[in-house]
Amino acid sequence: MTTKSIGVAVVGCGTVGGAAAKIIIDDAREIAARTGVELQLLHIVDRSYARVDELGITEGTRTPDFAMVCADPNVDVVVELVGGLTAAKSIIEQALRAGKHVVTANKALLAHHGTELLSLAADNGVCIGFEASCGGGIPIIRALYDGLAANRIDAIYGIVNGTCNFILTEMIHHGADYPTALAQAQRAGLAEADPTLDVSGVDSAHKIAIMASLAFGVDIEFESIPVSGIDSLDLQDVLYASRLGYAVKLLAIADRRKNGVMLHVRPAFIAKEHPLAWVSGPFNAVSVYGSTTGHTMYYGRGAGGRPTGSAVVADIISLGLGAIPAVYHGSPALRGATTKAQIIPISERESRYYLRIMVADSPGALADITGIFGRYGISIASVHQDEPADSDNGGSTAPVPVVVVLHTAKEQDVLAARDRINALESTAEVSSVIAIVDEHEEDLSSH
């Protein structure tokens, strides 16, 4: 087999960068035998080389000046793994202008500046590989632009943050409240000391922005995505979900509609029998609806050094094989040649809903609530009310939880009804409003 040599520079040798470098060094011979691509680690650029020493990496020049990388004609691919927006953007721009392909796992940068950077890459006749940005070791990006190329992608449903999924698994299966589950995730090394980026849903939003932009061929303004996380999720709602036959998951969803694209990230109920409901611990999964395949699902480790490093190296190999450049040539989205997405407000979304309402245990209270839903044209599927704790002792005036499950309704109507219910004298508060997600119905008859 004829081999092609690819010179690589790794910029940022932390957890992922170190793992990618080790894969390049340790598996180079096997990769060359299997793919015909010979990987050569030529440069490592980092602020501190402690991780390099820790891993025992001796290959590659420890290069203090990134300009030397750009000037080296033997470097074919620059791997950017420093993270953040400012320095990383500058590194990628310099590499692209120097005619180097770039591989990155930087989801935040791509979510905010992806179209701009892809356009710059196209202008300079090079490509950006970003498989590692969305699903760690899950090859979801390649599935969207290559494996599902015969499809019009109509919907994406993703569990794409391992920290959140671990926390929710602890709440679902062990009855832990949110603070306890978060502490367990931190002890397990699955949550940062400051977990805000993960638990707020922003990390998941970065990933769905990238996937939706690629799948739908549009430029998505990141700030237009409604995002809510799991940090305010109450254990009571997790337990009620289980009783009703659902699991709570932080879902990143993108739907193609006739009048635009609907995107959001938030906790939602999903039926226990759905494959996404079974995704547990730090694992990720993405379900994609294609016009000819129907639903396909991609599952695996969504974070960690070796899974993400594997995705980085896979992109380098694809660049060496010419696979990524070939796809870029035919894909407007991968060249940054897209138009702004028409984002449909989340208030227009139609779904089933779960509400937990704290209501005074008094005659007529429930009738007032159902009457308000009726005035907004919202049909009730079921109502669940537990007996007050002291019902055997002469009744209670303390509020009791009433769980209402609604048939499909528009979100703006549900929220308007919620506000009216909150104003009732018999209502302490509507504690929770959570969407019940039903995946895109399969209809392959016309394809």
C-alpha cells in the first residue's frame, strides 16, 4: 500500500491534546497499515509542557512560537485544542491563511464563528475538521455530511452533555436531589468545580448549533437559541416523570419546519421506552431523522481525552485521505456559504406538557384550574393529585401538588394559562412546566 505522510502540529496539549498526541505516536504504524496515512507529529505548542512530560511524549518539537508552525512547509494539519474564543480564533485564522488544514474540538468557537471560519478556509483552499466538537467519540458530524448525504435531515434530538446526563441518572435511579447528584459528578471527575457551562445547557446549545447548521445548511445565530439547563430541576418532577412513564433528559433539539428552524435546549420528558431514555451516566446519544432513513441513533462516550482524541485523529486521517476536502467541495454548509436561518420562536412550538401546580386543598380549586385551560383551548389528558399527608386528621389547608398532563398545545398558550393559574387565590404557584417530547413521526411513504 502506498502511504501518504501528514505532518501535524498540536496546539494545546491538555487532556484532549495529550490524548491525540499519544494516539498519533503510539498507533502511527497501525494507522498507516490500515489507512495508508502516515501521521508525523512535528510540533507541540503549549504554555506549559507539564502534560507532555507526564505522558512521556518525546516526539515533536516543543515550539514556543506559533508563527514557526505556520512557516513550516512540512506541517499539513494544525490541531487547535486551546479552547476559548479569542486566542483559538486567532490561531485558526493564522493557520488557514498559511494554507494549513485545521482540526478542532472547539464547540464554542464554531457555534459563534463557524460560518466565518469555514468561509476563510474555503478562500484559502483548505478545510476545518470538527468531528470532536459535538460528540466526543461519536462520529455524528461525519454521519450528517457523509453517511446521511442521501437524506434531507429534518430533525435532531441529542443528549450531548455527559455531566448533565450523569446528574440526571443519579436523580432518576438513586433519588438524589440536584445538589447531591452534582457533588457526586464532581467527585467522579465528570463535573468541573464551576459546572455552569454544562448544567446551564450552554454546552449543549453550542453542539446543537453546530449540528443544525451543518444538517440544515444554514447559518445559526447562537444567541437566538432558547436555553435552559438542569440547575433548577426539582427532584419531585423527576420522580413524577417516572411514575407517569417518562424519563427526564436534557435534550438539544433542532427541527426543520416549512417556515424556518426551531432550536432549543431544555429538560424534557421522554417516554421510558424511547432509546434516548435509556442513555445513562456520562454517555451521549444523538437521534437524527432523515427523509429516506427515518430515525437513526448514534451513541457513545461524548467526552474524555481518548474518545475526543480519537475523533481528532480521525479527522486528520480523513484529511490525509482527501475525504474531507472532497465533501467540502460539494457542501455549501462546509464552505461557509450559507444564509441566515429563520429561527421560529419557541413560543410557537406545539407539544404535550407536564405541569406541577401547588394548590390549596379546598373545594373548587381544581375546577378553577381546568376552566383556565379550557379558555385557552387546551385539552387535559390527565390530572394526578396525591392525598394530603394529614388528610385523616381533619383536612389540611397547606398546598398540595397537582400534576396536570396536557394534550398537544402551543407553548405560548400553555404559558399564558400558567400565568392566569398563578393569579388564582387557590394556587400557591405553578412550580414546573416541562415539555413532553415526541420524536418526529416517521413517514417514508413519499420517498
